[in-house]
Amino acid sequence: MNVRIVTLSLALLALAGAGPALAASCAHPETALGVSRVIEIDTSGGPIFGSATKREKEHDLLAENEVVLTFDDGPVPWVTTPILDTLDQYCTKATFFAVGEMAISHPAAMKDVIARGHTVGTHTWSHPNNLKRLTFDKAKDQIERGFAAVTLGAGTGIAPFFRFPGLNDSDELLAYLQSRGIASFTVDVISNDSFIGSPQSIADRTLKQVTARRGGILLFHDLKRPTAKALPAILAGLKAKGFKVVHMRAKTDIVPLATLDAELQPLLAKAPAAALVPFYGQIPPAVTVDGLAPAQTDIAPPARSRIPDADASQQASKKP
Ligand SMILES: [Zn+2]
């Protein structure tokens, strides 16, 4: 069954009911942040988005005062679930860069992310902090195993979206991602929620940075409770300051390597029985603050020449 087609059909059915019905589907329309625009990305050229890389990257993903919400390192049910609840409360959508081991250990949480209409990409199998320190084959396995595991945990297709742990990319690995038609995402605004323990400080810092930069790709982690606690203040602050949330989707799903899928199946079977819920529920469509269907922008960045440069890689690896 093609879940994507079902998803779109449900969304279209919901949209056919016009604005008020959709507005009513938002629990708190008065505080709704909504989704102002959907960007559907054709990743076949292996594009790079976000400013935190020295590599050649795409421009113009976002206009001024637009933001993309992203969450790395999960799913962790006791953090991911309250984050999903808050995103629902503000009727907005995010992208989750899940870790393979986490997704296969917490498949219900991973399915919940999908069921609530968010985009899921990956962030390696086990989150080694710097893929450049691994052999090319091991780094490649981390990437591929991550996609295979998150797809299994999600129980449906996921986006060919990838984020390097620690944002430590390399020409060689980016060329590999490009060969697989995978887009790489860095960030523009770092919440620093990995290091800040106070929800208020996370919110203050994020809002200050996003205001200074006038939007961008925001980085959070669905790993620690303070992030979940900070999120309502962050979303309320974004709304008060007039920022618009853009939701990214992929034109096509990743096709995981079949050998890894077979290897990982037994691990999924070991996940707690309570977590093995089937794919369920109607997917809430992305809506604007007025409860209307957001406009969609399709982008298909052309492939770039990314021939690994040995000298450049060596130079880069010497840096701290
Ligand atoms: Zn991470």
C-alpha cells in the first residue's frame, strides 16, 4: 500500500471541507502558528541546505522571517510525545532527524511522529559524533543503517533527508549522499538545548538568535525534557514576532538497502510489545493560521559537482 497516496488523499478530503473545519481541528486556533508554506523537495541532485557548512550549498530555501523546525536524536517517547502534543497545539509541523537505534527501539513513538503529519529524515544509525573519523565504509554503513532502521521503525517510507551528527560533513560523504539522492541539512539557528538545562534559557536564546538572523532552519533535540518544556514559549514567541513556519516534505521516499532491512528486522521484533502498534490514524493536514491549505513550492536543485578533494579533506580534518 502506498501510504503517501493515502496521506495525500486524506489531506485532500480534509481540505475539501474548507477552512472552518480545518480551523476547528486545531485545538487552540487563537494561538495557532500553523504552516504558512510547504516546500516539496526533489532530493535527487543531493542538495545541501542550511548555512552551517563550508560546502557549496543551496540558497533561497527560506524567505525572510520564515523558519523550519527540526528535531534531532530521537525518538525518545517521554520527550518526543510532549513535543508532538505542543506542535499539535500550535497546529504546526516539523522535521525529525531520527537516530536508527532510537527508532527501532521506540517504533511507536516513530510512528506517532509520522501519524501526526511531520517529516522524518535520519541522523545515522548510532550517532557517532564525527563520521569523518570513521572509515568511509563504516560511515556509509552508519548512513544506510540509519535510513533502513528509521524506515522500519516508522513502518512506512521516510524522506531522503539527512543531518550529519555534530554537523561534521565531508566532501566524500556528501558525494555519497548525492549518489543516493539524499539531501543534507545543516542549521541556521542552534537552540543549544543539548547544553542548556533551563527551559526559559533555551527559549530566550532561540528567540534571540532567530530574531537576529530573521529566521532560518532551527535545531532542537527530542532527547531531553527541557526542550519539550521550552517549546510552548518558543512557538508562542515565534508567533508573537511574526515568524512563519515552513514545512518541508520530500518528493519521493528513500529506498533503504534490502540487505540492511533484512538484518534489522530481528531487532525490531525485540522492541517492547507495547510499542509495536500498527500504523494508525488520520494524518492532520498542514494548515495556515486561517485553517486553509498552505501554498506549496516545489524545488528540484540541480546536481552539483562534488568530486572529493583529498587535499581539502585533509585540511578540514586538521581543524578542531
Ligand atoms: Zn545529533
